Amino acid sequence: MSQMSDRLSWKQRLGLETLWIICRGFALLPRIVRHHVFGYPIYLILCYVVHYRRNVIMTNLRNSFPEKSEKELKRICRDFYRNLTEQIINTISQAGISDKALMRRTRFINTDEVQKEVDGGHLICITAHYGSWEGASTISLYMPEQRMVAVYHKLQNKLFDELMKRIRQHTNVELVTMQRTMRHFVENRNIRPMLLGLISDQNPVFRPNLHWHKFLHQWSAFFDGAEVMALKYNIPVYYYSTRRVKAGIYEGELIRIYDGKEDVAEHEIMERYVRALEKDIIANPPMWMWSHRRWKHIPPKELQEIKF
């Protein structure tokens, strides 16, 4: 039992173990049962009963695709709910399953090539809330030479934080909070090569020196921790691009956006990440997490005056 669960009350521990048993049992069901028998009613509830964050989703879609009709945007919205349902099921379906089962659900197509490029050294993999982002950690099973350090955002609810940590834990993965990422790397970089996995498309904490990128017809700020670490320690950076094969089955590819040696301008690595992510979203809009309040921060006035 982890230190977090040690700090839970007995009621929380009971709730945790109950939820874990439920998730574990669900994960063992056949794929067709998980994604079709359970998936369809969950989709109907999210889309037509509770209208989960419908206003946020539609506002984000309208601002991101001004060229699309309202009919097209509503179709994307419905398809997004299908994707959201699938990602909920994908996440729960990772609970305690075998490494072989994980590898069947997310297959990486170019890890041998990446291993040759990094030559047994460190690398950074940056992804987004696109497709099956939880499946990105499966790369640890394809690249055992590196220790996977999965950077995560700690949940305020202790019970659900511990549950998510259990679900995400598997062979060759170490979970580290965002706040401890740099320190963890510095303390362990000479012990074993690391593969640092970061999700970088969230709305960052506002600060005066935020850099703004053109993204989906809007000025957008991004977490830039991956670039800071890459430039400071000359670490190659890869973008995780994923493609849905069928319900619960995905294909992943690592696209290099920085080789660890190139002389790049400030913010260039993140700009390449933004362009790669935008390309994926435009190709398949429902796969991205439109329910996030992604554009809460207001850019400087001089940027607001620039028309796209």
C-alpha cells in the first residue's frame, strides 16, 4: 500500500479497495462487452442526458473551426462524446491487466528506430489529451532500456488520486508529480536512462512571461517544462501521435521534434509540438478533449489585435 493510501481514513481505504475491485473486474471483461455493451449507454448519458460541458465544448469548437457550419460542429460534438466514453473505458480497462494485454491495446510502430536515435540515452515524450493518452505509457514496455517517468497532475481527492495511480502503474513506469519532475530527473539522471512522459496541452498557470502560440485560430499558452528540460540537458524530444484502429485498440508513433543537439530559438520546440498537435486535431477533431476550459487565459492586448 502506498504512502498516499496510508494517509486515507478507513472509510476512504474501504472505498478505494471497493472501486479497485470494480475497475479490476471491468478490465477483465471482453473488449466487445466493455466498449459496446457498456459504452453505448454511457455515451447516451453523457451526450443526451447530462449534456456534459456542452456549452464549453461548443464554444471551443466554434472558436477553433470558424469555417465549419453549426451542423458540422454539432456532429463533431456528438463524436467527441463517443471518444470521451471510449477514453473513460480505456482508462478503467488498464486496471491491473498484464503487460501483454497493454501492448495489444496500444501498439507502437517505430520504437526500434527511436532507440537507435537516442542511443540508450534520455528522451522526452510529449503528448496531449488526444486519442488514448493514457495508453502512451505503454511505450515503457516497448523501450525497457529507459525507465518511464510518467508526470501526472495530483488530484485533490485523495481517494481518486490513489485509484488513478494504481490504474496507471505497470512494469517499468514510475509516477512523479509535476512539481517534482525536474528534481527527480536531476537526482536520478546518472542512475539509469529515463523516458520522461509529459502531457503539455493543458492550460498552464498564468504568469506574466507566458509565451503564446497560434493554435486553432486562437492565441494559446502551453506548459513549456519539456522544452526547458530538453534545452538544459540536451535531451531529444518526441511527439506522441496516436491513431485509433478500433474501439480500445490504438497505434502509436513517436515523431522527433528536437534531436538534443540542434541550435533552436527559444520556444521553437514547443512551436513544433503545437503544430504537430494541431495537425492531428484538424485531421480528426473528435479525438481531442474539447471539454477542457482550454482558453481561460486572455492574451496581451497587442496579440488580441492581430487577426488570424
